[in-house]
Amino acid sequence: MTPEFPAEGSRVCPTAASTRQLGAELGRALEAGDVVVLDGPLGAGKTTFTQGIAEGMGVRGRVTSPTFVIAREHRPLGDGPALIHVDAYRLIGEGSFGDPLGELDALDLDTGLDAAVVVAEWGGGLVEQIAERYLFVQLDRETLVREDAESEGRIISWRAG
């Protein structure tokens, strides 16, 4: 990750658009070999954030939740790395063989993991097995909703691991 994006921080994103914008800021700073782990409950904005990352990276294809495909690869429009968007829950959850990196490699992605950026939704517990360094992103949708039931906001915190 380039130094333009801080290694640690937190931001309140009041809308889905601001969540995508923060993701785009991060996406512009990501480099081949980077791993981003997204953690948060269902509906927290993990896929919305990844849409922003994809925009910032300049990759092809519509970014949707990888729940039913386990992993989706988005090729770069230019010279940058590909984006591999993963549902880590499916790799480490029920029915997996206990080797998430092997299972990810077995998907026959066109791009090697070291030549791409990997964004793993539900990645807590996976990251320690696939990367020595990573960015852990926590999406908190519940705090702002408790304060205002009409809120669309989320608090997004991140730290390099």
C-alpha cells in the first residue's frame, strides 16, 4: 500500500456514497500483493466499500457480493493489479477443507495472488493464514443506527496488521 492512505484511522461515512468514496481512496493506494480484510455484520457495507476500492483501482466489471461464487476476479483497465474479491466465510466455514489458501488457489483464478489485490469479506481468521501483512477494515453500522434509527451511516476503522 502506498503511503497516501494512512496505515491506521477511522472515519464516519454517513451515506453509501461516502462509504464508496473512502473505498476509492484506499483503492488508489493499493498495490499488487496487498490484502484487505473486511469485517462487519451482514449489511454493514462490505460490498459497497469494495465497490469503491474497485473504482479507485480502475478494474473491470460490476462488483457484487461474492457469496455465491466464493471469489470473483476483476481485471485492470490499465497497468494496475487485478482485484480478487473473496467471500472468506465460504473458504473457512462449513464444508471447507481447512486450507483457505489452497482452496483459493484451487479456484483457478487467472491472476496469481501476489500479482493482485485481495479483498476478503468476512476475513477475520483467514488473513493470518494467507498474508504476513494486511489491512484490517472494521465496518460498524450498528453504533450510528442506535443513535438514530434513520441513519444510513457507518463508522469505518482500519489498521495495518
